[in-house]
Amino acid sequence: MNAIKITKSVVDAAKPGDVDHFIWDALLNGFGLKVTPRGKKVYVLNYRVEGSRQQKRATIGPHGAPWTLQQARKEAEQILFAASQGIDHNAEKKRRRIESVDLAFDTYAEFFTNEYLRANWPGSFDRASSVLRCHAIPHFGKKPITKITKRDVAEWLDGLKDRNATARKAAEVVGKMFRWAEDRGDLERSPLDRTPRPKPNPGRERFLDEHELRLVWRAAESLDHPYGSMVQLLALSGQRLGEVSGMRWDELNFDQSIWEVPKSRTKSGRGNVVPLTSQMKALLQKTQNIGPIVFSVSGSNRLGNLARLKRRLDAKIDELTREEGTLPIEHWTLHDLRRTVATALQRLGVSPDMIEVIQGRTLKLGAGQRYQRYDYLPEKQTAMAKWDAYLAQITAEQCAEESSS
């Protein structure tokens, strides 16, 4: 390999040929200039890592800013020094590229969502993917998962401390993503290991009394479709908000009076057959079918901005209490309707275990029960018929006047 002292004049005078050709430097062994047939000039370096007989070639960069001859030669010297210490420039460059692209948090979170969450968390996929999309990705962005520290995670969770349920779900989902990355060999150790997790708030005990439930029902009646109808079905069915808001027409069987919630949409990951009571059927049958989703403006997407829906409900309830001269109701959530149904069913003589079955919760089964697949549909229908009649009675009554003193 003939070598000459590479100077700026040599670089400027280099002409392209039919194939790539190289000019090697006499001052720094392995350093050279590659000239392509199109006239592109690129600084390169041949090197061997200490302890290896294999020669490798590093591409430093094209001639011009920032790679002047002086800067390129300096970079070549640094690569050679690193090689003498056993560090492979090309391997390090590849590792950094993988970190910045494949292991960037936003890219990896999307990969985890599609490859793991979708298949393994069917019942809570929407919630888990939403937490990643709305709370984790905006914070960590393109930072490689290998560079995220315990301090980074602690600061992130501190930012969610006012939203306890979200913080706990976020820690659960991101923690699972890091453990999955460990199992794949993409991460040496999860930064969430031994990191204190947000503690759950004391369980809510709130349920609506008859007067409050009547106000919510009347307020929902005043809202335009599909918002009011969805709130009423929450009260009629006692099912989870996500299951009701995502209800599809193909899940409903009006001939058999059942709503079959698939396991892909339940929190427990097990399907649930919900009886359609007379009021539920009446409400659904007067709902226009404009697409696969029942409670939808477009027919294809479930309702968004449920916080705005709740504010509209509260405003209407305040208006009703002022008209009636009754006391305003205490803070409540849409999920409290589910607890209200469970409480009322127990008052109506339905066993706690049957209430669990109706609401699609996972029962702790013994060894003998684990193989039982009876769905208790007749018992569910009897229980829900009691609730349907009870709700019809209290929503039909005149609002009882309460003293404001």
C-alpha cells in the first residue's frame, strides 16, 4: 500500500476514477482518503483492536465541515488509541446508534406495546397503552432506556404524585416494560428495581343514595345523545366505564337479552355475559346504529373527554338542586355508579359472590371450582331484574325535598 503525506492540496487535487480509490497517509498508519466515482471524498481509518488480528475500517466522515483534514486526523488518532485499549470504534458506534434509535424510550415503548401489551394484557390494553402514550413517552422522549436512572424514574413519578391512580398504573406498565427489556437482553437492570412505588389511596366507599341517583339520572336525561345514554347505561348495568363506553353492537344479542363483553375488553381478562334488562334494552333499541361503537358520535370511535361530560353532569345536577331547593350532592365519580349498583344489589338480597360475578370481577376459586365454567346467567338475570325494577321506581318518584338548613 503506497502512502504519501496527505495535505489539503492532495485532498483538493484528488480526482475520481471508475471505482473507489484510496490515498493512504504516510504520517499516520491506516489513515486515508477514499474518493468515490462521483467525486465524494471521505476520510477513513484501518485499525485493529488490541488482542485481535482482524483489520477493521472506520468511516470518519466526508471532507468538509466538520471534517477538515486536521480534525479527521485527530479523530483517527483517538480511534487508534481506543483500539490499543481494546475498544472497537465500529462496535461502539453501532451500540450508540441502537441506543439512539431502537432503544430510544418512545420507540421502545411502541415496540413493547405492539409486541407484548397487545397480546398479554388484553383486558387492560387500552389503559396501559394510554398511560405510556400520555404520561411516559412525553416525559422520557428519545432518551435511551439504557440511560434512564433511578433518579429519572423518581422525578417522573414525583410529577404524577397528585394523580395517585395514574402514577401507580404508570409505574406498573413502565416497570413491566423494563423487565421485558431485561428478559430480551436490551437492558441490564430495570431502573424501577427497588424504587418505591406510589402507595394506593384508601379504597373509596362512596356510593349514591336514592336522592343522588335520581338527580344523576335526571341530569343524564337532559344531555344529548350519546352522552346521557351512556351514563344511564352505567347506572343500569353496573359495569366498568371502559366496558360501557366501548360497547359494540355486535356484542349485543337482543333475542337472548344478553350483552357479551369479550375478554379483550375486560379488566379481569375473562369474558362476561351481562343480562340486558328491560330498561337497558329500551335504551339501546332507541339508540341509532351509526357504526360498530354504540356510544359514539362518529360510530367508529368511543367518546373522548369524559371529564368534560362529568362537568356537564355536575352543572345540571347543581341546577336541579337549586330548582328543588335541595342540598347539593357531595363529590362523586362515574365509577361510583358501579359501587352504587353493587351496594343496592346486596340490599336487595343478592349474595356478595353473585354481585362479583355480575360485575365481572375475578373470583378466588378453589381447586375444585377452577374447572367450573357455569356462567350463572339465570341467577344474574334474576338479580338484575330486581335492580332494574328498583331503579325504575326511584327514578320515577318525585325528588324528595330536603331542608337546606
